[in-house]
Amino acid sequence: MKGTKGRRRFIDYPRQGRQGPRRWLPSWRQWLSVVALGVGGLAGLFAVVYAKIDIPGENTLAGQEATVYYWADGSQMVSVGAVNRQNVTLDKVPDSVENSVIAAENATFYSDAGVSLQGIGRALVNMVSGEETQGGSTITQQYVKNTYLSQDQTVTRKVKEFIISLKVSNQKSKQEILRGYLNTSWFGRNSYGIQAAAHTYYGIDAKDLNPSQGALLAALLKGSEQYDPGLSEANHRRAEARWKWILDRQVTTGKMTARERAEYRTFPEPRGISKPTSQAGQTGYLVDVANKFIKSGTGLTDKDLARGGYRIHTTFDKKRTHRLEKAVRDVRRETVDPRQRAADNYVEFGAASVRPKDGAIVALYGGADATRHFSNNADTTAVPAGSAFKPFVLAAALQRPDGEPADTAEQAAKKTGFADLGGALMMAQSPPFVQAGQRIGLERIRDLAVATGLRKESMAPLEQTFPLGTSAPSAIRMASAYTTFANGGLHADPYAVSEMTHDGRSVSGFHRPEPVQVLDAGVAQQVSSALEGVGWRTLGARDGAPFQQPVAAGRTEAGDRMKSAWFIGSPSAAGPDLGAVPGTGPGDGVRPDPAPDPAPGAGAGSEPTTAVTMFRNKPGAPELLPMQGVGGSGTGLGTSIPPKIWQAYQQGS
């Protein structure tokens, strides 16, 4: 017993000879042992993982297989080709370009071990929290990701990147790593590697890049979607700021003297954005809209899409798209002649057709040719809506904000104190809409317009003229919003891609938007009835033959004095018995009687709502040009031209 009492335990815990809480508090030796054991365990685990993970063979860029876009009927629209990439050796890359890249991406490149523990830790934390994981990687890590791994944002891939980066740093020289990085990095505009980027942005070989041009290309490594100056004014500002920072950074790191830096004060504007000839005509605009939908729904970037291997099934109807293009081309030839009228110079058209029942974009017209006119006129948010915005004011006036059944037109007039907006809409009067905005509130009008499909970012400031259409929605969004009136108050967000696969596997993130009741069905019917009056008044008879089918339409008016002309039409599937059709003359003042509430979506059918817009825009000019005299029309604002395009589109074959 005596010997047993004096024997010491292997682990003295709880601690002998201690009372109270001290008995349960480990000693400093025990703390040290635990820490040492943990460090040893992690070191052992790291050694096992390090030994187990080998440097894999170089990956084959998925972009070596084309991405294919399909029409809605399953036929192929276009195949976007293989990766634009040409490898070069470092002796073909100026030292100034190398210095710009290192200054921008990894200033300690020549002295570090190839990894950034801080960057890895931040990426893992962001990954777990669901935030952006980019940033903080060394040039070695980025080279490893580009060359050996996938672009997946997972913990497993990040651990592999860390281990392989250490091995690559030990087995390859810094020059080899830098050469590989420069040849595999994404610079935007479908260009991989410094040689392809030099040709894409400046039309020269990489060896001929000067320090200023090299600094801009280095800026693109942070993300061409944010820093390609050709994409937007905001991008240009970001690119110029980063370009300056990279040049200044080289002075700080001793890679450039202040005198050398002073030689580069003018921003090196790159060439304009161009598209391959395979995307001529409307194809490039269709691909742009499809890609925009893909990026918003899946989180994929232009860089991801450029790697290729995707199969993208769109909602675009081949026949309707060709018919819409022909309608614009034919009417333009008949009405617009720059040789006869100076006002006909720089005239642009945009159009889009959206199916009411599900929001599918079935056709669009983005411009004369995507390889020559790069901005997409169907998706631009620079053209004011004018009187085509007034139906949203009418809907806001009729809609009860408390969710109770909608007022009739007469009840709404008595409660709000302004004259019948339906009649004002048909007679092209503006003062009643300004008064309506004052009485029901501009916020209420804006919120209803956004609920029906317009984007809040396209809304103009809430000033007195807001109800008259100072906002600038795209043709796609205007067509989408007008479907709400044709669809009994139901609205489905527009979409352009129905399915997408990669290597035979479905890409997640796609879902067909379910229609939502955003407007009382009775209100939608009353607005549609008023719009039918506008449709009859506008279309009237062409070449002596009246337009037979009832059409609910919104349009700009000659009195708008805005720099745009619009026509948005929804052919009625219910025929001439849909409610009480208003008078066809602008001055008869017939008020539509409220029709019984239709079932949601009744009468919408599959006939799309189409928005056509026209404006004048001189390339490079920030402001739209005046519309007076366009087409030599009697109105002086060319407002008769978009309805002609819509009618030709509907009657075409």
C-alpha cells in the first residue's frame, strides 16, 4: 500500500494535491504537451497528405471543345470555337510586362515559398461563409489552378492547390512558373495568355508591348468583367485607376524610376471589342443575352464560359427572330434615308418579344450586326420610355394598395380626384398623369412598375415628370412588363436559357421563373382595355387594309418631346369580344367599362408581347440625339415608325 501511494500517475489529471478549481486547471507543462501533441499531429497529417498528393498532369482546357448554343427547337444556332491561346517563352515578354504582373498580383513572388497562408485562410473562411473566394493567391497558386486543377471553389480543391503549389515551388524555377502563369491566365475577350491578349487588345505581339500597355493587361488579371475598359464607363474608370496604381507600384518596388513613370501619363486605350464572324447578324446579341442570364443564374463568369464544353439550349425562336430582323430591315429601308435627311443619320432600332405565360424571350433585335454594332439595342437602358410608361401610372391608380378588390375606373377617379386616366391615355394627354403622380405618390408608381418587370436600376429620379416616362428600361424589360397586363396581372421574370449542360452533366442554377400575381386581375383587364384603344388608334389601316386583330398597345406620342420612339403590342388571343373596346378616335373620350375579373392568365395564350424602340445615337457620344424630322414623318419625331415595324413583324412569314 505504501508503494502504491507514492507512485505517480502517467497523466496527473485531475491534478493531485490541488483543491477547488485549481485541481481541474492543467499545468503549463500539460498545456505545452497538448500543444506539442497537436502540432506534431498536424505535422504528421500534413506529411501524409503532402506525400499522397502528386503534381498531376496538365489539365486540358475545356475550351478545346466548343460551346454550342441551340435554338428553342433544338437546332444549332452557333458553335463558339476553341480557346484563343498562344504560348510564348519569357524572352518574348518584355521585363516591364513581367514587372507589371508581379507588382499587380504578387510583389513577393521571387522571395516567397509559392503559397500565401493568409490568402488560403481567408479563402477557406469565405468559402464556409458563402462569400467571394477570389483574391489572396500567389502567382504560383494561380498557375497551379490554371494548369493542374479545375476552377471549382471547394475546400478540397483549395487544399490540393496549397500542397501542389508547395511542390511546384520546390521543383520548378520561378522563371518556369512565371512563364506558365503568363501563358495560362485569362485576360478577357476570349484570350488566354499574354500573347493572345496583346493581339486582342493592341493588335501586336507580346514582345512589342510597352510598359503602359503591359500595366493595363496586368490590371485585367484582377477580372476582365470589371476592368476591361471597353465594356462600360464604370469599367473604364476602374481600369484607369488600377493602371495608374500598377505603374506607381513599380516605382515603389524599385522596378521603375520616377522619370520612367512620368513618361506614361496617357491611358493606353485598347482596340474596340470585336466579335467573331460566326456571331454576325443577330447571333451575337442572342449569345450575349443568353450569357447574361447564365451568369446571373449560375455564378459562372465569362472566363468559365470561355473554357467551352457547354451545351446551351435557349428560348429563342428561329423563325420569329428572322421575321423580326426582316421587319426592322424592311421598314427601315422604306422610312429612313440618311442620304435625303440629315435627321435620319445614326438611327438605331431595338426590339424584343416575350411570351406572357412563362417569360420566355422568344425573339430580339439588337442592332444591324453584332460584329459591327456592339451594344445590344434590345438590352440597353439608355432610352427613355416616354408615354409608353403611362400604363403603369394607370395601373397604380386603379390598384388598391391594401390588397382589397380593385376599384373601377370611375371609383378610382372619385377617390383620387383626377380625370379618367384611361381616356387620357387614349387621347395622348399628359397633365392627368402628372396630377396622378402627385396624388397617389411617385414611389407607389415606381414600385408597381418594378413589380411588373422593370428594373429598379432603370428608374429615373422621382421628380414631377416621372409619370411621363423619364425612366429608361430595356426593350426586353418593357415587353416583359407589358405581359403582366396581357396575363391577368401575373408576371414571370424574363429568361433566355431553358437548359445547360457541361460534359453531359446538367448545370445547376437554372429554374423557370414561376408567374407571380403582382397586379389585380381586374386592374390588368382595365389597363388592357385602355391599351386596346391605343392599339386601334395607332395601327388604324395600313395600305387601305385595317389591322384585324385587337391589339393592346402602349406607345410614345409626338408630344413627348423625348429622344425616343416606342411601340409595345400584345395581340389579343380572345378576339374582338374581349371586354368593351374603346373608340378608335383620339378625341372621342370613350371610357372602357370594367370587365369581369378574368381567371389569371386568361386570354394570354402563347402569342408574345413585343416592344420596339427607336432612337438616335452617334457612336462615342454620351447623349441621345434629337428625334425631330426622323423619317420625314408628319409628327416630326418618328413615332409612326415603331408601330410599322411591329405590324410588319406580326404579318410577316
